[in-house]
Amino acid sequence: MVREEDGFWACEYDGLLGRLPQLIASSRLTFCGMGSCIDARIEMEDAAALLASEIPADARSFIDMLVERAHRGVGGEIRVEWPEGPAWLTDNLPFGSSLGGTGPHAAWVLTAVGAPALVALQDRSADMVRHIPSDILVVERGQTVPVGAIKPRGEPRPKIFIFEYTAGMQLGGASPPRSSRIIVRFTDPDLENDQDFASLTATMAEQAGAGLISGFSGVARERLNGEIERVGALSRTWRSR
């Protein structure tokens, strides 16, 4: 059965595809910040299967919590106090990794269709750089360059763990009522503090078409006000230009 709203959105997307070449041809640079990360993606079926084996109490409590949320159909993002969690999960569960963060995702989509996008990137470790499409722009030595042209350096930031589940799958004797995912942070990774990005975008703002800021959920409470002020000041500079 096709709902009326499904037909509406199909028409809207068809219309957008027709306009896309013209939109791309006239698009200006988009600034994309402020949180970049690497997502470790895990299937909940794999995690729940560990409950049948001998695992540490902290791991059992953590997976029980995930399964209980999935049974209620509750996804979302949570902060978990389990310092050993990332290492234990990495050693015991298969996972795929991909670029994460709203800003980088926006830059990825824009660049893929041919529109210019510049991303804030403090983490320039080899692990991060290899996850970013090579033609996304970053600031290096005062100018914009494709990320594929920079030399990786430094240590990577902690990964964000994402547990994905699908309605109808069996998890601990019950099925989730909806498909979703649970995003787990074991630390507060903070925002990207890319000073070169901040300096150059302040001078390039008149050439830009839009600026995107996000990532504040990854900031520790005691640093939140300072980060709001820092990024707010930059965005006010963009607007004034």
C-alpha cells in the first residue's frame, strides 16, 4: 500500500534531482563543523550473542542495558562510564568503521554531488584521514586543500560506538518494535578546535553560502559554556562578513 505522503515525497525528490545540476553549479562554499569522529558500527545481534558466554560483569551489564533499550525501541545517544569498554568491545566484537559527525557527513554529501565544502579538522591522525573522502576540503598552512593532500599526524581521538538493530530481529528472546541505533560515548571527545579553520573561514565568510555547526553533545558539562562562547563568536563573525 502506498501512502499519499510517500507519493508526495517521491515527487519532491524527483523535482530536486531535476534541479540539482543548476543548484550545484551555483553553489558557494559551505563551512562544516565542529565535531568529527570515527564511528565503530556494531550489529546488536553480535553483541547480544555474547550474553550466552562467560563475560566480565561490566560487559554483561552494558550489553543487558543495550538489549533492554532495543526491546523498548529506544535509540539515541548515551554517555557510559566504563573506562575499559572501548578496548573490550574492540577485542570481542566485529565492527565496521566509518566517518562520523554531522559536519563531516554534510561535507561528504555536498562534495559527492560536486558542491564545495570545507570541514573543521583538528584530528589529522592517519586513522581519521583515511576515513575522510579525499576530495573534502580542509585548511592546511592557511589555504584550502583536499584532505587527500595533507600528511597525517598525531594520535586519533576515541571512537564512538554505534549499536544498530532492526525491527523483528531476535535479541535476548524478544524483538525490537522499531529499527534504530544506540550511539555510545565512553568519553567526552569535545569539538574540533581547528584554529586554522577558524582563522581562514573568518576571512572567507563573504564567499560562503552557509555555515553548519554541531557536535555539542560530545562536550563535557564543565566545558560546555566555554565552547558555546568560542563557536558562537566564530559564527557571529561569519554572519557579520
